[in-house]
Amino acid sequence: MIISMKKGATPEEIDHVRKLIEEMGYRVHESRGEERMIFGAIGDERTKHRLASLEAQPGVEKVIPILAPYKLASRETKNESTVIDLGGGVKVGNRKLLVIAGPCAVESLDQIMEVAAAIKESGAHMLRGGAFKPRTSPYAFQGLMNDGLYLLSKAKEAYQLPVITEVMDAASIEIVSEHADCLQVGARNIQNFPLLKEVGKTRKPVLLKRGMSTTIEEFLMSAEYVLSSGNSQVILCERGIRTFETATRNTLDLSAVPVLKEKTHLPVIVDPSHGTGHARYVEPMAYAAVAAGADGIMIEVHARPEEALCDGPQSLHPSEFKAVMEGIRRIAQAVGREV
Ligand code: PEP
Ligand code: MN
């Protein structure tokens, strides 16, 4: 339920209503808009008729049921788009697009430094690089793990770029958080509910990648796990879903962008690299993502894609990335955004 306070409600009236909601056994989620205070009451739906009685309290404007099962993620609860601060002045969710770039995996100090220098030069805002890699085959390169985190933070320091890297299990959240500015939960872990609850206990921004077979509602319920564990900084990433089509690695569901933007206040970005699996399709799909209203994009870049230990075929060479950045600037301008 949403309890919307009147425009001129006094601080005493607001405090009193907050206390009453808590006394009824609900957890209070506050959203202070420019004009009024809005409470979300999170808890047992069976006793929600008691919340309806709050309409009689001084200062209360309306008590409105929330229809979506993802209560905290829903625009019904918070109409204003969420802006997330990723450090170093980099934000996502506002008019300025977020561009994240970097290799699939951190491979060596030289590799990550070279790519960090190149993407910074082209105007990317954040560096990506996996240290813990969720590979389909146990025989494939699994990432440099803690050493990879260390190398990533060296590149962060050298090029003043906030960094994002994947966290695969609860046990490594602490170490990953020491190095990363944003925790990535990969497609394969999107319904790992214990992991979602644990990243929800941190105060780091979390990027959730849509699973290859998660519906939009399931995706938003995963976000709800993080939000309801206390972390309000969640970014959603469309990265393609599995369909009957095999010409591309996944089917990039770009309609997810306007659908998500309608249903949730959380920022939505697109990963055309995993979404297509082929470097030559990354550029058109990155442009399409921006045109569709994405708040940012994430692109894999490698100085020598043919030598990459992971996802080489979908990785852009720095010169190709530079061209994509220029194109993104033009598309962004056309749709009233900036890079
Ligand atoms: C990645 O970003 O490197 C990755 C493994 O992506 P996904 O979880 O979307 O497959
Ligand atoms: Mn990858």
C-alpha cells in the first residue's frame, strides 16, 4: 500500500503516520518527493485493510493499493526515476548516458591498462572486467579471481574510472566490494535469491543482468530482493534472452527497455555484446538501445579480440569502440540525451 501525505502535512503528522504504519507491523519505505512525502508499507497483504483506515489520519491524502508484486521497484511507489551515483562523478538514470566498457575478463596488468587507457580516451565512463567468470565449461578460463580484482583497481587508479565486476557468490562479496564501485550479478545468477539478499545488505550499487529465460516480471522480482534487503541502488541490464534463433548468441530484447522504463523507476542499460555475440552487430544494437531509451550501455572491448581468453568474437577493438562512441553521441543528441 502507498500512503500519500498531503502537500502541507506537518512533520508531526508525517511522524505520527510513520509510527502507526510500523505499529501495524509493516516496514516503512519513504520517498520524499519535491512536494509531498510518500510512504510505502511493506508487509503482510492480508491485513492491508487496516492500512486503509489511515486515510482518516490528519495530513494523509490518500491510501492507494500497489498492484505490482515488485512493490519497491515499481513506478507506482516512486514515480521519479532513480539516479545512482557510481563514484568519481559518474551517475546513471539521468539525462546523461552511462557508457561502461572493457574486456570480458581481466587477463593481465598490461591488458587491462591498455584497454582502460583506450576506453577512457574515447569517453567511456566506467571500466568493466570480470575477475570471477561464470563459464559454461569448467575447462574454460575461470578468471584471475582475487588477482583480477587487484589489477582492476590498478586500472581504476591509473585512469580514474569507476569499475564494475561480477560477484558470483556470497562468500566473495566482501573482497569484490573492496575493489569494485558496482557489483554485477550475472545472467546465470539472477534468480540466486540468497546472493541477491546478500548484495542487498551492502551499500554498493548493484547491476542485475537479465537471465536468459527470465520474464520482465521475474527480473523485477529479482530487483525487489535487493531493494527489500535494504539496498536501493539497483541498475537493470538487458543482455539478450534465449529464443529459437541461433544467428545471434542471444536475442536482444530491446522492447524490454520501454517496458522496464514504464514499470520501474530503476535505471535500465543494455549490453549489445552478450546480446548479439558478434562484434559486427554491436554497433547497430548499441544505437538502437540508445534510441529505445536506455540509460546506458555496456560494451566489451579488447585490444586484441582474437587473443581474448573470453568472448573475443563479440569484443570490439578500441578503434571500433571509438567509432561507436561517436555514433552514440549523435543518437543521444537526436533523442534528447547526452553522453
Ligand atoms: C559478462 O558481463 O561478462 C557476463 C558474463 O554477462 P552475462 O551474465 O550477461 O552472461
Ligand atoms: Mn563476456
